[in-house]
Amino acid sequence: MTGVADWSVEDLDLPGVVRPVVRAPAAVLAAAGETVDPYDPAVLQLAADLVATMRVSPGCVGLAAPQVGVSAHVFAVDVTGHPKARTVHGAFVLCNARLIETSQWQKGREGCMSVPDLTGDVKRAGRVVVVGDLPGGGETQITTDAFEARALQHEIDHCAGLLFLDRVAGAHAVHTRKTYL
């Protein structure tokens, strides 16, 4: 098993292309993504594109393939520097990821680039163990907590065709996104 710390998007040696982000109610956001071959050149390019798109998007800590119009089980995460992050694995991309352990459930506020005007209170595990494939690099397991655990669950949901709005307890848990000048 390869460690996520041993993987870097730079190892792909591909220039990432910034892609437009799809917004709800686009059908691709409500469909479960297909599993992928992590060695497929198209998946490697998608991985580079997800990281490039995430890096130019202010405040973005994760981006899934369906959010750029691709129905695939691939996502990028990077919570580096986020004030709510405790455990940080840096920037990484996972393919075919799945939760294998969850614990310490808690409610927290979430936003999404595909639902830019709203946030919501979502109950998620505060500690998770996730298994997935690194693009071009083999299987990995990530054990994490706090904000990084929330980000992983949010992106895994995207790959399953779910938005954070599908996880809120009701209309009372949805809020207009605040903008700060």
C-alpha cells in the first residue's frame, strides 16, 4: 500500500487544466460516478486538472470529478492552512475511495463550489479511515480527523451523486452564504 504522503500531483508530470465548475442542479451532480482505472491516462489528466482547478479557486479545499462535469469516482483534497484542520495530508487525489471506518459524529457547517450561494449544517464523522487508489500510484489508506475528515466525506458524497444539501436535517439547517467585504 502506498502512502498518500509519498504521492504528488507533480509526479504525474502533466500540466493541469483549469476546468469550469458545474453548478446544481446539473444532472452530473446527482449521478453516481463510475469507478476508474487509476492508471488510465485520462484519469491521470483529470487528477492534474482537479488540483489545478482547486488551486485557483479561493477557499476551495476539495473538488470532485462530477463538479467539473465528469461522472467519475475521483476527487482532490487539500486542507493545508485551513484553521479548522488538525490532521493535514497535503494535496492529494483519490480514485474509487470508500469509507471503511467512521466515528465521533458531529455537526458542522459546509459549503460547496457547486452550490455557491448556500451553506448547510451537516452531521459527519469527526474521524474516518478511507481507502482508495492514488492516480498512477496504487492503493492507499488515510486515517484523519476534524476538517480533513469532513472534506473527504463531502467529496466521497459528490462521487456518489450527493450534495451537502442531501445531508442536511431540513430547511432550518440551510443558510444563505455570507459574503465578507
